Amino acid sequence: MLNGIPSILSPELLKILMEMGHGDELVIADGNFPAASIAQRLVRSDGNMVPELLEAVLKFFPLDPYVDHPVALMQVVPGDTYKPTIWETYKAIIQKSDNKSKNIENIERFAFYERAKKAYAVIATSETALYANIILKKGVVKE
């Protein structure tokens, strides 16, 4: 344990966040996401939910201000009537973080999977909300 670091961030996850460079992407996945079959680097965060993990990660993780959409969500499948209320929670967390880039895009399900395959890492959570997957593009750390 260290002072000032949320306990939800495991040593493995902190190492990955430190290794990531500008433009690398991080997926925080819900419990239904095929994380193990997609991830180049899989971090298990069992028992944790996406909003709490997102808030903890954004304390240390700058979003890329040089792209139009440094945050991506998985679109609802056409014909599905589900309304992901968790997205509003994500927007509120991003708004209160120190990041200046707050533009969010929605990506079709299979395009999201393909993008996730190229991500630096995927964090598998126990999130039960549907369409709760989120991709974050890392920006530059400024002193």
C-alpha cells in the first residue's frame, strides 16, 4: 500500500498504466466482455465495478487532447431497447477529472472488439451493467 493511491488499483494495473505511452489505449470492460480472448495484456479486477475503477484510473491517466475522441463506448446493438444509464455516470466522472478532453464516441460492437484487440491492456471487471465497456486513449503526462 502507498499513500494517495486508491486501493482499487492493483500493483499489476499500476505497472501497466506506467508502461503505457501517448496514444496507447486501455479498455475497462464489463463482466460480459470477452476480455480473456481479446486482451494482449489482461488485468483481472474481479469484484470491482467500472465507475470506481474509471475514477481511480483517471486520477493518474491523462486523456489524449490531440484526438477528437479520447474516450469510446460500445454502441447499443441495433434493435436492442436497452438504455445504458451508466454512460451518464462515466460522463460525470470524466467531467470532474483533470482531463481537458472530454469528447466521447460510440463504436459499433464488433468494431469495438477489433479496437480492443489492439489496446495495450484490458481490465476485466465484475460490472453487471450492459454496454459498460469503455476505451481510454492515453495522453501526455505534463510536469
